Amino acid sequence: MDEARVVINLKEGIVELQGPADFVQHCLDIYQPAIKGLLGLPSEAATKPEKTKPVPRGRGVPAAAKARNARPTSCMGVIRSDLEAGFFDKPRSTGEIKERLSEAGITVTDSGVRANLRKLSAAGWLGTVRKGRSISYQRRVRS
């Protein structure tokens, strides 16, 4: 199957399409009017996908380098910065906190979130609000 690759650089907003030639051509047909409108190109200007060689498998980044680059900040660090920013001024559930972490680029399990919240609660940074079986976390008022 023929591989095709298209790189579109809208002043460093790079869009890259790579895959079977039919897929790339289909995407180009869909987005070409929008791209031409952004660039102010005449309608007769056409883009053609370039052929690429398949990339050999197994020659990626070493696992140690992936681990170093995967998480620039920790779960605890993001929670503490949210605490300082006022996110915990009202009670927050574990689900809301996990969603906030995923927005920050941190992938963590529910039990990992709960463990970090328990640590902050034991340290006196967060208080717990219980409603039935659910637990919400809120900024603890220090006196």
C-alpha cells in the first residue's frame, strides 16, 4: 500500500498527515478550501502528497528517555498549584481533580489521585467533606 505524507506549516502551526495515499488525499480534499482561504492562495494552486519510505519499527526513543520526557510535573505539584490558584476553594470530587490533572497533561489512576489527596489532607493542606460514601476535598482554613 502506498504511503503518503503532507506537512503544512501555517507559520509554525504545523499540520502533518501521514498514512495511506487515499486517506491523505481525502483529508486534503476536505481541508484544502480552508487552507487556501487562510493563505489567500489562488484556487488553481494544488498540493500533492509526497511519497515517504516506511519507518522501521523498534527504533524509537529509549524507555529511559520516554520516562524522563513523559511527565514534566508531578501529580502532587499540579494539585498544589491548583490549591494555590484557588481551585479547592469549594469542595472538589476526585473525578473533577483527575479531569483537571488530565488537562495539565498528567495521566494518573484514580487510586493515585486519592493517595496524593490523602497525603495533602494528612499534611493539613486539604480538608475532607463527606457526603454519604463520597469524599470531596476542600482547602483547609489555617488559623
